[in-house]
Amino acid sequence: MPPKVLTIREALKHPLRRKIIAYLLENPGSSVRQLSRGLGISVGSLSGHLVILERVGLILEQRRSKRLELFVNSEVFLTIKEEFKGAGNLESSVAEV
């Protein structure tokens, strides 16, 4: 059986992943540590969620010197924004952050 390909919709079912996206929309270029502190979760717990969001193309990493900065992939986000706007999923997460 081939490996399961995770979709954007499936990746965003987890409330913490929606919070990560919301945080990065408000704080583009945050480091993993800043994101961890901002959301109040450990770096270890955060890393697995970041891998999933990266795999589906929702977040991008950019290295500046030794610092790794995280951004929401605006091209991908804009294509799904309307779908989630109607459901209120991302907007409610933004309000919580």
C-alpha cells in the first residue's frame, strides 16, 4: 500500500496547527523558539506539527545566518483561506492567539 499523502485540510484539522498558522500570520519570520514561547508549548511538541505543515506546503523556512525563520506560504494560504473563513476555523484561532 502506498504511503498516505496528507492534505492541507487534514493538516489543519488539528487545533494546534491552526494556532501555529495564526501565530505566524501575526508574527511572520518567528523562530521556532519564539513560536514555542508564543504558543506556550515545548519545542519538541512543536517540531512534529511544523514538519506536517511544511510537508503540505503551508509554512516555509528561511535561514538567515544561524537563525531559522518561519513564514506562512501565502500562495497556498490564499487558496484555502476562503474555505476556512466560512467555517471560522482560522479566524477563531487568530482571535485566540
